[in-house]
Amino acid sequence: MLTASPHCNITLPILNKVGRNLHHQEHHPLNIIKTIIEDHFSKTFRQPSTSASSTEDEPVFRYFDNMSPRVTTQQCFDDLLIQPDHVSRAVTDTYYFDETSLLRPHTSAHQTELMRAGHKAFLATGDCYRRDEIDYCHYPVFHQMEGVRLWPCSEVDDAYVIADLKSTLEGLVRRLFGDDIVFRWDEAAYFPFTEPSLELEIWSEERQDWLEVLGSGVIHTDILRNVDMADHRGWAFGLGLERWAMTLFDIPDIRLFWSEDPRFLTQFRPSSKKTEDGREFVRFAPFSKYPPCFKDISFWTPESYHANDFAAIVRDVAGDLVESVTLTDEFTHPKTQRLSVCYRITYRSMSASLVDDDVNALQEKVRQLAVDTLAVELR
Ligand code: DAH
């Protein structure tokens, strides 16, 4: 843990991810998805031009992908009308440098700064950080893209903005998932920074379920007023690049994005084998599946206990060797009201077989750290 501020909960493994910029890395699946989306916006909307025929309602989209992930609570929460007691502000959920600066948990943190700088149509992509559970689709670092488009109030009303938001994002989803994609809008979604809020879901044949692919909505008028754009209306959206890439390339585990194994990275090069069934995105071919190793741990929790703190310990000890941490049992003692929990930790390497002794050593460290830093009582 960095100790500059007592409020700091950023550990070295997390800090070491800052600057990796997977979304900049050529032929990395996250970079491929980002590039296709930017390219789609470039084709759909007007390009910089001096021609007199260009109309004002076709904006030029600007692309930002190099903004520092260190942001302030003002940018990240206050400017977006996120309530003071909202769970996303908690130290159990977010990585803080100190009380007012943090690693952005979403790229929405750049909305107001870019609007203040006068941008009215932009995509902002970057690495985001959240303390969370551990499983195949949750990793403390992931990547998001934020999109914003504004118009002068004199040109549009809310119905127009919503219709444009829907047609733009439906076009985007069709561009990536194909014309046959089945989608639906969840209009009961809620985000503090949009009114109304909408989520777009696509039907996943593989999972036989709906998959949420982005959050969006009409930008709250208070946000526009605070950035001196009270005379504008507009929409915003945010999407997670990992989720799109995992679905499009069939990537089964989010840890793979961090792999430096050429067997992962070379699969996405344009020159590698083309799909036989005419797919644009190659289906990721697992290069090997090494056996998992399960370890259980159970303990009595103190009152202040939070599952994300335990996940952080396991992640810090085992790095990318941990595949999942699953709560398998919990019960409250009828007399003392103390909560006991049991987790199954799945260790699995992506590139080698794990040796028993190594896993036992990791598990021992997890047990020790849980006692030392979380004040749990092992059972
Ligand atoms: N920031 C949201 C998240 O991380 C995603 C999002 C939802 C962004 C709605 C937006 C929006 O711009 O309008 O879950």
C-alpha cells in the first residue's frame, strides 16, 4: 500500500497498471474495438472540413484516449451529481490517492472537463479502476469509452435528442455485432447524471440471455448549467470495452487482456487466420487450459468487513493466478450475531500448471494477510 495519505488504498500492483494503456497497444483486442468505434463515428459524422457545404448539425467528433486516470472527486462524482453517500465513493469500492484524488472508476469523470473546454462531440477512452469481486469478467482495471454529443437548445428538444441517441447507438451496435443483432432499450435504468437514462441490451445466443452493453441518457440540465452550457442539450453514453471485446472475440476470461503471451496477442493480428464463417472478429482459440486448484477459507468477520477488501488481498497476493473468489457459505451466529463466511478461491495460471507447494504458499499468505489487515478470525 502507498502510504502518502492515510486515505490511500492503492496498492503497488494496481499502480503498476497505470500507463500500461492496453487500449493503445496495436492489435490488442481493446485497441481494435476502440479503433473500430472511432472509425464508425468518423464515417457517420462530419470530418473537419473547410467546405461551405458542411452543415452545423453534423458535428466533428473528437477522440481523447490519453487523459490521466488520476482525477478529482469533483470531476468524478460532484460534477456528475453523484450523491455524497453513493456507494461508488466508498473506499471499499474506489481507489483513492487521498481524500480528493483517485483513480477514475469511469470515464464519465472527463465529461465536464471536456465540455468546459468547449467540446460538443467527443469520445473519451481510458483505463478505469474499481475494487470489486473476482471472477471471469471482473478485474480491478478495465477500460471504458465515454461519448457525448451536444446541440444548442434552439435546434433540438428532448425527443429529438433521445431519437438521435437511439439511432446513433443502434447504428454502433449493428456496426460491431452485425445487422442481425437483436437489441432492446431498458428505459427503467438510472444514472444520476442523465435524465432520462437508458441502457442498451443485446440478445446473446450463446448465453441465451440479455447482455447490457452500454449506459446512456440525456445529460442532466444541472450538469450543463454547471459547465456554462445551459443553452445546450445533449446525450451521453458509456461502454465497457472488455465486455464488447469478450463478446465479439469470444474471450473467456478478463485476465487474458493483460497477458503478454504471444499466443494471446498474435491471434488478433489482421494477418492471422481469417474466419471461415465470414466473421469480422476472429474467435479466440484458447491455447491451453491448465487445471484449476481450489482452496477454501472460512472466517468470522469483524463489523467493518467488506468482501471487496478480501478480494483485494487475494488479488495482491496471487495477481493473475486467481481466477475467482466465490462466496460458498455464510451464516450469522444466533447468539453473537457474528457473521461467518466461507470462500472458495480458484487458482489457475493461464500459461503453466500450478505446483501444489506454490498454491499452498499463496493460500497461506492470503490467510495471514486476512488476519493481519482485516482482523478476521480464521475458523
Ligand atoms: N459511467 C457509467 C458507468 O460506469 C456509464 C454511463 C452511463 C456513462 C450513462 C454515461 C451515461 O455517459 O450517460 O457505469
